[in-house]
Amino acid sequence: MTEAWLVTGAGGMLAQDVLARLAEAGIPAVAATRAELDITEPASVRAAFARHRPAVVVNCAAWTAVDDAESREDEALRINGDGPRHLAEACAETGAVLLQVSTDYVFTGDAEKPYPEDAPTGPRSAYGRTKLAGEQAVLAALPETGYVVRTAWLYGAGGGNFVRTMIKLESVKDTLDVVDDQRGQPTWTVDLADRLVRLGQGALAGSAPAGVYHGTSGGETTWFGFTRAIFEQLGADPERVRPTTSAAFVRPAPRPAYSVLGHDRWAAAGIEPIRDWREALTEAFTALLAAERG
């Protein structure tokens, strides 16, 4: 087996930063878009493994349209549940490590303190159910070499996201009403990509126990607080951002009121948790602004 890594969903925001981080580390990697590797098709997965013989697979391929999943759960399940299962089975046959990116939506979202990695799950949306199915498939097939990394509130320069949307809206709206009753951890894809690569390296070295990790930033805020911080980065008046409630933005899929995740498990792998979200936003902002404004 070579030491090459296989990154699925390679055209996505997170995968782009994973591939960049692998390049920085001098680790050979194969970038597989859906056209090159359809994780919902076992034959496509087998062919990719036979061709590339990866040592580590980072699964960034996912159905992420949360609201659409409510009416198309079977389709979402094929990507979020069956896809990871096919990858896990191939990893089990070849001895490869699998890093499965998951979500805070696997929880009920009504806690009052950060969810530890071993907290009971209880998804309230179709998206959450399909992502939980993927987690369970990976952990069942790969008890020693399967890693589930839950994340939330992702933003980065390589795709559409909340930060880039707020940058755009700041220039065209006098005021913005943003929900202040959902709490979470804004997480820069660059920071998450770094932890994924380090976790994979630890897996190969035998220093990172398999299982569940939480890949979100430190600290917590609401979408309202996050937006005010974005306005501050822009040099705009944060008072232009006004708080509202989730009731003002009714959507097909319920949003978690509380998505704060605990990070205790990283210590077992000898890796420090991701830094505070405000520090990350400050460092990320120049690239985000350039990506949005060209």
C-alpha cells in the first residue's frame, strides 16, 4: 500500500482545504470529485481503491442541502449513509483508515452544555438521520481504523457559506435581522482541514484512537453574534445587525437551538482542539473577502 490519501468530494469547500493542507505536508493525495468517484456505487468505490490503493480516505462527499433532505431523504441517505458504508467496507478490505466528516445535527440540539463525543444522539431532521447512518456504518465496519469527525457552522474561501453571504449583504442592506436563539461554533475549514490531516497521520502512526472527535472551534456564539463579528471585520457598524428569533425564518428542517460541541477527545490523540472562533475569523477574513469580492 502506498501512503497516498484519497479525498472524496474534492470540489467542495472543506475538501479544497484538506488537499491544500496535504500538499503543505508533502503528503501525496488523490482528489476525487463525484464524476471520478461516486461513493453511492460500490463498483465505483472498488475501482477507485484498486486504482489508488489509499492509506487514508477523507470522506468530504455529502448531501448538505438540509431542507431538501426533508422531502428527499432516500436520496440523501444514499450519499450520507450508504456512501460511507461502501467506503468503510472497502477500507476494511484493504486496511485503509477512514475519516468520516459528520455534523452536529446528529444531536437533538436542545442541550444546555457542550455535547461530549459520547453523548446520546437523537437527530430531529432527515439530514441528521442520514448523517448518523453514515457514522454508524463507519464505526461498525472499522472499530480500529474508523474516525468520525463532527463539525458545524463551516465557512471558508472555497465555496458559498454564511460569512461570504453576510459580506455580500452588508454592501446592499441597511440593516440585517439575524437569529439570536441558535448557538454554535463557527468553524474555519482551514482549521478543520489541519485537524483532519493530523488525525489521519496519528491513525497511521498508531497514536490516535479510533472513534468520534468533534472538529469545531472553541467558544460559542449565535448567528446574530457571528454576524456582528463579521461586520466588525468589515469595518461596518455592528448595530446595523438586529436580533430576531428562529420563528422569523421558518424552514422545512428544524435547526438545532444548541449546537455547541465538546472537544475532550483530542487529548487522547495528542492533538490540541481548534482555537477560538473569533481568532480564526480574524485570520481567515482577508481570504474570505478576496473570494467574495474577487
